[in-house]
Amino acid sequence: MVKINIIYIILLALTLSDFGINVSLAGVDGTWKINGFGADSMVLAQSGNHVYGTYNTHQGQGTIDGYIDAQNVWQGTWNEPFNDDWGYFSAAFSNDTSRLCGDWKYAYSDSEGYWYRPYDGGWDGSFQGVKL
């Protein structure tokens, strides 16, 4: 009986630690001043570890959507419907979530699909931001 209770306790501890790895407590929502990415500002909203929003370029407004992990790394996709461009990005927020630094990549074909997919390698550009 004691052996079974210990196994349940271990399973519960592993389950709870798994939730801590997947969910960031960082508050990154708000308005950001952006340099790079062809943008000058970005407004983000956050629901749990889902971070999404819009950014402004001189050509129009784009959307950005992704997920943040416990290490404050945000990965996802961006879309500019005004010129039919889209792609992937990866960005890291500072510990106090007042700054971010990231890289982006064009999706060169529609056959890549349009869904959240972390991308590692050959970036097309970089961007930085400061929370206002």
C-alpha cells in the first residue's frame, strides 16, 4: 500500500513539473517599439502562453501569432496580407520582459503550410523591441 502511494506522489510531482515547463508567467502584452522586421510598433495580447498581435509597417498592418515558453522564448508565424508575405519567427524576451530580440524568416512556398512550427536555422533578418 505504501509503495502504491509513493508511485502516485511521484506521478503527481512529474505532472505538476511538466505544467511549469510549458507555461510562461511572463507578462508581455502591451505596446512595443520595434526596430527591424520592417515594423515600427507592435501591440501584443497574451492568453496563458499564447501571444498574438499586430505590427505596423509603412505598407500596412501585419499579424503575429505564437507561443511563449518558460524561458521567455516566443516562436510562431507572422503574416502580411497586404503583400501576401508570411513566415516564421523566434524571439527571446528579457527576464523583466521589457525588451525582446528575435529573428524572422520568409516562408518561400505555400506548400510549407501555415501553422505554428518552430524554425531553427537560416534566418532572413532580425528585430529588436522595447516595451513602452
